[in-house]
Amino acid sequence: MSLKRKYLITLYFVLAFILLFEIFPIYWLGLTSVRPIEELLDPQPWPKNPTARAYVTVVTLDYFQIEHFHRQLLNSIIIALATAGFSMFVSSLGGYSLARIRFPGNTIVSKAVLFTYIMPPSLLAIAFFDIMNIYGLVNTYPSVIIAMTVFTTPFGLWIMKQAIRSIPIEVEESALIDGANRVTIFFRIIIPLTAPVLVALATYSFIQAWNEYLYVLVLMSDARMFTAPVAIASLLQVDEIPWALVSAMSIVFSIPPVIFFYALQKYMVAGLTRGAVKA
Amino acid sequence: MKIASRVKKYLIGYIFALPFIILFILFVIYPLGYTFSLSFFRKMIGTSPIFVGFDNFIYLLSYPSFNYAFLNSIVLAGIGVNLKMFLALIMAVLLNVEFRGRRIIRALLLLPWAIPMVPSLVTWRWMLDADYGFFNNSFALMGLPRIPFLGIYESAISMAVVYHIWRILPFYTLLLLAGLQSIPREIYESADVDGANWWQKFWRVTFPLIKPLYLIATLLSTIWTLGDFTTIWVLTRGAPADTTNVFATFAYKFAFQVANFGAAYATFVFLLPVIVILIIVLLRRIGD
């Protein structure tokens, strides 16, 4: 009893410390975004006179270095939505193929999916730029959309494969007997039954593309083609960093992915662990 | 007839997998091969490459501070990853016990992982600011000297390690927690019958069962840490004096600031074999 109590106290203490470490920087970001300039240097961790000025600036763009920020947010939306769409297309088809059809080389395709998932995208970034440059695609949406589709598809394909495997095979067999072909089965049976997973993988791809920094930095050189994270990070290069404004931009930019992330959190870990825990 | 239907089935398999196969060949295999072969060429934007043998590698090895890429990779991956995994294991074990508020704590813990990297790097850079940052302001209040966290090599690279741990600890905690929760309760019950204490249960039961997952997570984290560009580029840009650069940031610098693409490719060629070997080891462990 007392040992258990002691254990629980230690547990709460350690957890409280790590939780503070994990949460405080994000709290500080929010705090900085609502502090008036005069208060920015105060170390006390609460605002005395909170102000929405930085957010008003984000809306009015009344600051010389952020004139394209709305356009950049729109770029983020376009790239993220397109990535989600293409990723759904490639993942659902590939997932069905790997889950249901045993063809020569399917294990190689499986390995290729995992390889692409694990491979750090940064290793390909310079070559990607060079290749896109040859085809005149630098500074266009397709370059980033292609890159993000490549890097989000493996996870999507993997969870689609798992989801399709969990559908009883009898459902398809009876449809085959009724004379339906694979394409009909795919659209009439597989897609409706895996709809929640499709939504999850689309959300995942959206978040990844929305958050992407390196590939946009490499492939877009015109500020009007930047996405929001590249725009935000570029403000950190000036001598007098407008911290309240950068923080407000960061918060605005973070809200959609954080909401989406919480909506699909069970897939975020499950997709990876299901394979790994078995090993 | 039988053969024809089998061929048809294979064909459908290939056609459905084709979009991924095309992406994989055009945008994974081709850039990888491109990186490797162009590392032996002098290459700038818009010029055709000229074969220069090992010149790019010689250029890199004689480039001041390039050796820091090796050192920093060891610090970030060798020390940082192990520290992170150790902490994640402790966290997972702590969270594997039922207690009040566990769900809320888990949900809150996800936040650093849920928030995009650039915003979280913004807040870390601001907190670490040499003149006005939260840490230095607090130090000043306590009468302690100010530390230019990102201005000195040792502390700057340590802060990159701290950021990595901060950002991804929740992910590996949940990963290991999922592993812990898959251990059947009966095993612990029989250990209880044998009179095992908490520590014995951890070392004799929990750890051996979680070890495969722990190793996979360590490998995964090592690979992703070695390939991380964003942390260093947004936090320090390689400063002070190019010492905090890693392979990815050096490659970016050579390509877009020095306009020497050959050197950028050669930079990755130092890292690629390590990554590929680690991925192969990992794939063997994961199986299917």
C-alpha cells in the first residue's frame, strides 16, 4: 500500500516534469503571440495586457515582409489538398493490389513501400530539384505535389493494405461469382468499406504536405510560391525578428494540422505499430 | 484457360500497383542513382556535368568544418537517439499504469508531435534567444550569467538534441506504450504468483518482450535523425561558423549557396551507405 503510494507520487512527479517540458514551449508560443511589444522581454509566464495586435497584422498583412502571407497560406492549402487526393488514389489502388492479389514481385513492391516510408526525404531533395529543373517544373505546384505524394503514399498504402485485408474475402468471392470484375469490386465494395481509412490517409497526407519545409524551400524560389512554413522561417533571418508576429503566424498556421492530427491520432501510431509489434 | 486467367490476375495486380511503382522508380530510385552518379561530376544549374572523378569528395574533405557533419551526426544519432529512447521507455512504463488523468496527459503529450516543425522551432529559437529569450531572462532574474545558447558550438548542438527529444519523445512513448499494452496480463500474474517484485518483473518480463520493438524504434529514430534537415536549418542554419551543420544542411548549402551541385551530391554519398544499411537491417527485422 505505502510502496504503491510512493510509486504513484514519483510517477506523478516525473510525469509532471516531462509534461511541463513538452507543453511549455507551445504555451510560450501562444503567450508571445498575444503580448504587447513592451512585455515581450518579461520573463513572467502570463500576459499582463494581452493584445490581438499580432493577429490583426496577420489578417491585414500590415507589415512589409509578410505581404504574400495569405497567398502563401493558399499555396499550402492547394498543395496539401492535391497531395491528399493523389495519395488516396495511389494508396488505395496499391493497397488493394498488395492485400488481395499475389503476383510475382509483390514482396518487392511491399519492400519498396517500406523503403520509401523509412527513407529520409532530405536525401533526395537536391536531385529532386535538379530533375524538376530539367523539366521546367521548379516554382510550380506540381513539383511539390509530386514530392509530397511520393513521401506520403507509403504510409497510406500500408494502412490501406491492412484495412483491405481485414475485409472478409467471401464478400469479394461472391461478387466474383456474380460476374463482377476486379475494377467493379474495387469501386463498389472495397472503397465504401474502407472509407474511414481513406479519410485517415487523406488527412495524414494533408498534414504532411501542409507541414513540409525542405521540399518547398528547395523547389520554390519565388516568395509568392512559398508555403506558410517557408515564409515563417524566412522571417527568422532578419536582424530584428518580429517575435509576436512570427508567433501569431505560427499559431494560425498550426491550428489546422493540430486539429486534424487529434482527429486521427489512433491511426498515427497504429499504422506503424501494427507491423512492428508483431516482430 | 487456367494460365490465361492467372496472367490476367497478375496483370490486374500490376496495374493496380502501377501508380506506386512509377512513383517509386521515377522519384525514389532515379534521384538516388542521380545523386550517386552526379557526385563524380562538376555540376551547376543549367550546365552539363563534367566528369571530375573524386574531386568533389576531396573538396569536401578539405572543406573547413565539413568534419563536423560526421561529429554532429554521431552526437544527434548516437547520443540523442539513445537518450530519447531511454526516456521514451521510462515514459511508456509510467503511462502503462492506470491512474487518474492518464487520458488527458496522453492527449497533451501529443501536442509537440502534432504541431508542425517550423512553428515549434520558432518558439524554441525565441526561448533560447541570447539577449531576450525566456531562459536567459530567467537566468538574469536568478542572478545567473546569460548563455548564448545558439552562439556556442557545444550548446547549439546540445539544443538541437534537446529539440529532437522534445519533438519526438511523445511518438516513441506511444509506440512503446502500444508494445507494453500488447503484453498479456497473464504473464504478470504468473510472475506475481512466483513472488517477483516490480524491478524483477520489469527486467525479466517486460524488457525482454519489448526489446524487439525497442530496437526497431531505435533504428527508425536513428535513420530519421540522420536525415533531418529542418531542425538544424531553422534553429541554427549551421551557425556558429558552420559547425552545427549536418549532411543534409551541408548539401543544401553547397547546392544553393555555393552553387556546387557536385559537392552537394557527394555530401549525401557519405551518408547514403549508412542509411541504406540501416534501412535493410530494419526491413529484415520488421519482416512483412
